[in-house]
Amino acid sequence: MHALLVEDDDRMAHALGTALAQRGHTVRRFGRALDALRHVNEADFVLLDLGLPDLDGLELLRRLRTVCDAPLIVVTARCEERDIVQGLRAGADDYVVKPFRMNELMARIDTVRRRTGTPAGRADDGGPSVRTGDVEIDIAGRAVTVAGAEVRLTRREFDVLSFLAARPDEVHSREEILGRIWGDAFLTASRSLDVHVAGIRAKTGRAGLVRTVHGFGYQLGSPPVGDERAGGR
């Protein structure tokens, strides 16, 4: 597998590059955002530091997601909850804070690659379109429209929404969703799922599109037309 390593610290880049090479990956390392943008389409997965000299890492992440759908893990010293939430909302598949255990990072890479490279990473693709209120979810085409206008979701946001849409009458537990979409039901201690649900609600402007079943999980909702509240219910 070809890894794109975006890291401006030479010592950290050497350690990560060595660990990846020992596991059979080929590595291209860049210390600047613009170089990474030029070569991202060559990558099977991306490790991205946020502290880059020529562009804020979150802005780079947003730009990468417009041109690349490869699995991407943020590896950074930024540990504030705000940064983690922004990284996940911008399209990161995982977020690892420095310092970290190298074996744990390698395990996270394997997990992210499994869940994004198999049908489990793209839940229920190939199904019909589902309509609720003025929202249409084209599962096969991986597209969402609200009142006829297309809404751009991240890959993971769409995976969550399409999973709920495929069985709209059922309530799905957090463990079921995390196991099916993330490949790891033990991520219930993290905020990843909540962040992506919030992103779906905010981007569609339909707070009721994903209904929270408190203490259990989520279900596809029936948002009233014109519901533009950002919160859930």
C-alpha cells in the first residue's frame, strides 16, 4: 500500500516512515501542504499532521477531501476537543493525538483501511433511493438532495445516513452503527459518531433527519419541510 505522509518534523517523519515500511507500505513524505496536494492521488491512505509551515492542516484536509477519497488519519499535537471535532467534520477517518504509541497508530491504520476499503465501509451501497420529507437519499449514487438541491456530505457522513436510510423503520444502536460503519463497536467512548450525525443535520438543514433515541442510538427521521434548526431531537 502507498502511504502519503504529510509531516514537517523530520524526526517524527523518520519514525513513522520506518514503522510503515516495516509493515510493507511504501511511503512518500512531504513537509508542505502544496506538495501533498500535488501527489495525494497516488496514495492509498494518508497520515496528516496539522502543524504545517505553508497552510493550516485543517484547511489542507478540506482541500484534500475535494480531490481525494483515500482513508485519512490526522496525527497531530492539537488535542483540544474543538480541533478534534473540526478534523472529523472536515473528513478525517480518525484523529490521533501526539504523543502516541506506534503500535496503536499502526492498528488504527489497519482498522481505517478495512472499514473504508470493504463493503462494511460503504454501508448498503446499491440500494434504492429513500425519501423522507423533502430529503432524498440516493444510496446507490451516494448523493443527497434537500428540496431538490444537492448537499455535499463527507464519505463517513453519507455512510451513516445511508445505513439509517436502508432500514428507515428500525432504531439502530450506537454499537451497531459503529461496528457496521467504523468496523469497531468499541468506539462508543469517542464522539466520532455524534460529530458525524451533527454534520448531517447541519449540512442538510434538517435537524429531524436523524432522530436520537436517547441512551440507545439513532433512526432515520421525518423532518418537516423547511426545518432548518441545527440541533437534534
